[in-house]
Amino acid sequence: MDSKQKTYLITGAAHGLGRALAEQLNQANNQLILLDKDLKALNKLYDELDAKGWKNIYLFPMDLAGSAQAEFEQLAEGLSGFEKLDGLFLNAAILPALTPIEHFDALQWYEVMQTNLNANFHLIQTCLPKLKQADQAWLVCISDQAVQNNQAYYGAYAVAKAGLEQLTRLVCTENPSIQGLIARLPALASHLRSKLYPGEPPCQNETVESAAQRIIESGLKAQTYSDIETL
């Protein structure tokens, strides 16, 4: 394998920000491992990226909400074919309807925590051996300004994102060769946002393409932005 070739794993890769990250990282010297529960959308993205001609795209269909240890073992087996991981983008997340804690459905709370935090713990554990093989790997936590601003009604989503930020810090403190990037993003013009705020004009929010570009530039070129914390 080309020693200069970079390998990146992106979760939630079929839609929104994950898709934008995949599109911008789809370059000649990059290998992409794209993880998402939506196999149909993943295949469509694969076809579009493959048309660029780089031929270094690998799909891993996985539903983080219902993932079991056996699925992470399968992922570890799949990663055995790669020399290293240069970046893990923890992007996949679910955000239910905004609800006060008093009325938050308990089952939904556990589903959000599983998808947005617990599954990421297992992903990190699975990927750590390959991340440590890179000269300088990136662990990228996609977070939200709503966490920092302590916005009401974000419930399990905000709690899980805050936990994911701390998990990222711990991993990078324990593994100095891994650089952490916590991207606290503003509202984005995405399908997820439009479901929560159907009356909101999408043009007033940043595009996922713009956010993806800023994350990549900040992490891979060591630039700094006000809404991005680098460790």
C-alpha cells in the first residue's frame, strides 16, 4: 500500500454532513470506509464516489442503535485488511423531537444514548489499534453548539454529545499519538434540521458542505475556528 495513502472511517456517511465529508475526502490518496444503517443510500453514494475513479471506497452497513458486540467484531475483522486508520469521524447521531426532561420517553432516551454515545465507545475501542498504527491519527467528534449553550429541550441528545466530547478527550489523553478534534457545529441546513424545524428557511443555516470543509481544514491542516476545539 502507498505509504502516503490515508484511510478514514466515517459514520453516518450516507446523508448530510457524513456524506459531505465523504465527498470531500474522496481523493486519489485516500481510502474511505463508510458506515451507515441506510444500505440503499450507501450504495448510491458509493456509485457516485466510484465514478470519480479512485476505487478506494468500502461500505459497512451498520445500525448503531441496535448494534451488538458481534457487529463490532465483524467491523474489527474488516479493519484487519487495512494497515492503519488515519481518521475516525464520529458523525452518526439521532435527534428526536425537542422534549423537556419531565416528559422525555425513557425508551427513546436509551435509544439516543446507545446511538450517540455507547456505540461510539465500542467504535473507538474497535478502531483504536488501527488509529495507533498511524503517525498521527485524528479522532473527530461531531458535536453541537446546543451542548455548549445549554439549550433547553435537547434532552438525551445533549447529554450524549457532552459525554462524547469527554470520551474524545480521554482517548486522546491516554493515546498522545491521536489528535482529537471536537467540532461544535451551529445549526446546519440538513434533512435532520428540516424535520425538527419544518418552517425554518434552510438558507439561514450553514450548508453541510461548508461545515465539512471547515472540519477537514481545521483537523488536517491544523487551522482553528471559533466553533471547533482542537485537543
